[in-house]
Amino acid sequence: MVAPQGFTAAGVFCDIKRLGTGKGSDKGPKRDLALILSEAPATVAGLFTTNQTCAAPVKVCVERVKRGRARAVVVNSGNANACTGREGLRDAREMVDLTERVLSLPVGTALVGSTGRIGVQMPMGNVRAGITAAAAELGATVDHAARAVEAIMTSDSRPKQIAVEFKLDGRVTRLGGMCKGAGMIQPGMSPTGRRPASSPLHATMLGFVTTDAAVTAPALRAALREAVARSFNRITVDGDMSTNDTVLVLANGLAGDPKAPLRDPGSAAFAPFQAALNHVCLALAKMIVRDGEGVSRFVTVRVEGARSFADADAASRAVANSSLVKTSWCGGDPNWGRIIDAIGYSAAKVVEEKVDIGYSAPGSRKILWSLRRGQPTKATFKELCAAVAPREFDLHIRLNLGSASALMYAADLTEEYVAFNKGDVADPNSLGG
């Protein structure tokens, strides 16, 4: 987050999560409020959950991002501020207003994100103290970035951040990002939070990206849509859509020419920026799946030969979210019967006699087919078991009805996931969001 010029960050503990309670990697005094600040005015773009019961911070952000300019983001963990009514909306607005006052920012230039338990009112006394403390600790070191990443984590077992350096028009430019997420993961975000008719449903994932490139707000919106379509909107851990999913990108232009910002997403000049944004978003998205609650296997589901992208997307999501398929991955069982069953009940057009199913190492073209044209191959059970034994592998599905394709980055379903999420009703502090 602080690798690009002009960005600082901080993370503090203000007891929003409450010591010793809830789910997550640290029940001690884990930092639970983060601030990100751009020292210069920045263009901004965002994508948000399409859950119809979206959280108060999402509602605030959707309206503010429309203006195309921002300076800061305040983010808390330990409380989603979702399904909290008018009071929750007032609290979200107070969080951005206080951030602007403490940092002496123009009105309307702070954004907000929250993650944690749904249906609990924000402890605003703690939040106010946290914002004030974080503002006093802003900095641009590796440690400052690490503290901010820690502050947004909930059930995550490890931090997720990345930064890249590239050149735009001969100028060294940087782009960095951080995210959180391990459960309640299948984002399907849109710029307005409204769900397109063709959009699939989707713990909360939050992603924040900073760059010192100079980019107009419309171009930044287009670039983020493309990057998220290839990354965050192609992942699933458990198929559940969060109330709080948010991705924001701020571009302050300090490494570029503010008089000649990037404005044409289809141009050759724009390509290096788009490639960097795509890379960062995909890397962060994969980190979420690999750190999924209880996950023991990371599977890339590749569907090819569909009549349309909608068909390919439907088939890939049906397989990636099938509890029976996911538990077979957990057990190392190459059960093609469960896979073709999921394909068959999806919305995709499927002809049983044309379906191929196979496995490969990640990214490999050497595929071991378990099913060809709807019939079992001569591959032995031992060979197939060996193909799905690694922690990561690719599942190939060919419908052989057209030329469209889609993929999903998915996880298995383990006993640990169930144990982690069922909690103990005799101990409310053990229950998750």
C-alpha cells in the first residue's frame, strides 16, 4: 500500500473486535483499524458487493466513489456494520467525517470499509479513538503497511499484500495492494452494487490498491472492472456472498504527468498499467483462496467448449461450489461422477455424450482424462488419484458445444471448515460473522 509515492498507512488496536472473542488468527490485541492516506488528491474507482442486504460502509462508498476523487480510506475489522439500520449508516458516515477532520481533508474525500460480525452496532467510542490514534501513526515504511494489513484481517491466517514496479512513458511507476478474506467468499461485484441480470451471487473480501500512476477516473473505473472480472470475481471458497465485499483503487499521479493522465484503456500506452493492475488483483485473489478457512487444496476449474460465456461461467461455478465435488477434492478422490452431475444441473447447455473431464498440474497442457465423450477412459484409479493428490491442480472440463470458456479459482471443503464455522452456541464469543 505504501510502495507508490505519496501513500502512507497505519494500523492500530482499538478493541473493536473485543479481546479474546470471535473467529480469527489472533484473539489477543490484534490491530483492528487501518488508515490509508494519499498525500495528494487521487482519482478513485470501486466495485462493491451485489448482495441486496449490503452493509452501511458499502452504501456510503458507492455514493462517494461516484465523484471520482478521494484521499483516504478507513477500514475496521471485528464488526461488519451490516444490517444495523439507520444507526449503522450514521456510524459509517461518522467514520468518514471524523477521518476527514482528523486529517484535515476536503469533505467527501474519505472512504470506509468494514468486516466482521453482522448485525452488531459499531462501538463508536472505540472507533473514534482508533481513527485518532491511526492518524498519528501514519507512515510509509514496510512496518506501517504490515500493521494496516493486520488491522483488516478477520479469519485470515496470514497477511495478503503485494507491490509491483513498472514503467509508464519511461517513468518508474508503482502499484501496491492489500486484501483480506478467507470465508464467505464468492465475490460478484459491480460499480454500483446493483446485480446485473446475468451476474452470479457471491467472510467478506476487502481489497485496497494504490498507485502513483496518473489515470483519469473513467479510465480507472474501466481498468478496475477488467482486473476484477479476471480475479476477485473468479474466486470461491464457500459460495457465499458477503454483505461487505469492496475493492477500491486510488491513483494519485505522483509518478506520472498530471497534465497528461492515462485516459484510453484500449491504447498501447495504457497496457502496462492494465497489466500491473491485473497482476496485483489476481495475485491477491489467489491468496484469498489459498488461505480459505480449512482449505487443503486449490483447484483451478477450467471450462471450455461452451456455447456462450454464460454457459461456461454457470458450469464452472456449479462445479466449484458443489459440496460433493469439494469434499471429494478434500479426500483426494477423482470423482468425475460428481463433476458431471454438477455440470448437468447447472444452467449451461450440456450434452452428456460430448463431455470431457480431466486433470493436470497447474497450467500444464498435459491432461490426464478421466472421461472422454461422456465415457470413462482407460486411465487407472491410481493414476487419477495421483493427479488430484497435490495441493494444487487444474480440473479441465470440455463441453464440446462451442468456443466459449471460463474459469474459477476454487477450494476444497474440509472438516476444519465446518469446525471453524459451526461455533458453540453455549459460548457466543466463539461464533463467527
